Amino acid sequence: MRYALLTALGMVFGLASAQRLTLLPTPDGFYGGVPYYVAHNGSIVVGTVRDSWNFYGVYWANGQVHFIPSFVSGSVSSTATGVGGVSADGSIVAVVGNPFGYLWNRQTGQFVDLYPRNRNRAPQPRSLSADGRTVVGTIQGNSGQVWFLWREGEGLDIHRRLSGMVVSPDGETLYGVLEDGIPIPARSTDLCAVETLVEQGAPLDARVVRVSHNERYLLLRPGNTLNVAYVWEIPTGTTYTIVPPYDYVFATAIADDGTVYGYYRPTSSPTVIVPFRWSVQDGFQDLHEVFPCALPDGYAYWTVRDVSPDGRYLVGEVKRLSDNRTFPFLLDTGGCLPGDVDCNGCVDDADLLQVLFQFGATGRGLNADLNCDAVVDDADLLMVLFHFGSGC
């Protein structure tokens, strides 16, 4: 008994903030929810859902799902079918639409028409700055799709040389490629001048995926294959090559410390997907081993789509093992106070009651399992009692 008590007290003093995974709901009659972007504080997630015929742009806030409204101006209407980004505070959403894309301010309800001169050109946003004032994307040109730059107060214009662009968080720099037989990574601050990055250490024959919020790292993939990914550290010019344990790697997001998230799979088993975290220090790590406590019983991690700059919030999909259906999730990797079961910033009677109600329960993903040992017991109760009143 004494040993058990000491062990429990050790967990009280030693455990960091808990991991919390929220399964994001899908509207009735819809399925296949995919969260693509998360606001920096985790308050807003944007993505898509689908029915039997179409995709629809949605956002999640406070555990609820909402459709992104259509842009309606007189006789002109465009339906949200996807997303191209969300501002750092979650207020502005870059909306992929049918027949054209637009910006929507979630707080004011206002819309921004990216190219009112000719909506038939169907501009579609692909990347958004942190303040929501700069957009890059594709638009129909005279001989096919070309890439554009839109800035608030300046409007839209075609970039003369770059394609496959993402915009830096401050909206000042465009990262993309020069198409010269093979893609050559480059950057630009205007519509014409381009600086190639290979001479500074970036990989040749590579396309830009993401730039970190602090603009220290560039995440890239090979031009025509998916067998590796690259992280280019911009200040030092160092390129790190990400080689997956299996054949294909889909590196989708990068945090400010250079940690990369994504998923990989073997060519021989396309239904086998393993989500991962990668860093220079630790290499590949299966997400099931990194965040085991948050995952509910009967589910497996499936993908990771985005990560907040500080690495705290992840969005992606989990798979329900009973029927292989996928569901969107938001994972808070450590934002709750020790003992704060309901994660409302105050350790109080409500947290104590949740532990008592779940006392003796076993399994993964239990809110009251504060020490992540798959059972709600004395150790969890002691954690609430020890921290009782914190944050209140």
C-alpha cells in the first residue's frame, strides 16, 4: 500500500499536461471529414466533408461543425468546396469554391472577391499568410492554369515565373519552383524577380510543401516521386533527407522547431498507412508510440494534415477499426493543467466527480486517466486532489 501511494505521488509530481484527442463531428448525411488546417491556438479547424456527389468546405469550433457559407453577390454565387488555408487567429478562411474561390471573414461575415473583373477565370486560393492579407493560388489563364499573387489593397496579378507557390507567414516572400525540365526551388518577393535556392543548399528537383511559421524551415518533396521528403533549414542552408521505413512518404506539416508530421505507406499495401512524427534528433516515430494516451479504444491514427507552429495542436484523421471508417480529429498534445479532467483551466469539483464516476474504468482515451496508464484509479484521484484549485 505504501509503495502504491508513493508511486501515485510520483505520478502527481512528475506527469506533464495531458494529451486530449477530440473526434470532430460530421454533419448528418455527410461523411469523410478531412481537417486540413488548424489555427495557431487550436480554436478553429477548417477542412471538408462530402456526400455521395460533392465536397463541401466546413470549419469546426468548440467541438461543433459548420458549413462555410457560399459567396453570394447579386446574381453571382459560389459554393465552398474546399479550403486553402486559415489565418493564425482563425478569423479568415481561404475558400476553394465552385466556380471560384474567395476569402471569408468568420468574425464579421464579410467576403472578399479575389478577382471580380472576371470570375470565369476561377481563382482558387492555395496558401494564406498568417494575417489573412496575402493569398497565392491558381487561376485559369489563356493557355491553362497559372499561379497568382493577391494582396489586400493591391488585388490579384499573375506571377511571371513561379508555380507551386506557398506564401510566407508574414506575406512578404513567395516560395515555389521554376519549371525548367525539373522543378527548381526558388523564392520571390514580387511578381518578376526570382532567387533560386539550390545554390544555398536546397535540393534540386523538389517542390515546396510548407514553410514553417518562423520561416526557418522549408518542407519539400521530390518533383516526380514520393520515396523521400526534404527539410531545408533556411538560415544554415542545411538539407535533411527524410527516408521512410516504407516506400511512400507524405510529409504534410512542419512545426517551428523543424519537426515534420505526415504519413507513409508501402507500395505493396496501399491500405496500410502509418502516421509519423520526424525530427533530426529522433528520426521517424510512429504516432501511436508518441501519443498513445489520447487515442480512444477501437481507433488507430491514420493521417496528420497540419500542426500548429508550437507543435501543440495536430489535426488529421483516425480510423475506426471495426469498420475502417475515418474520422477527423483535433489533438491537443499537452494544454491542460495537471488534474484538469475537463480541460477548462480550473481543477475543481467537476474534475473530481469525473474521476469518481470513471473510477475503475480501463482502456485508452479515458479523460479521467490522467497518468495515461489505461486505468482510472487512486493515482488519478490523487492528481486531482493535489492540484485542486489550480487555475480557478
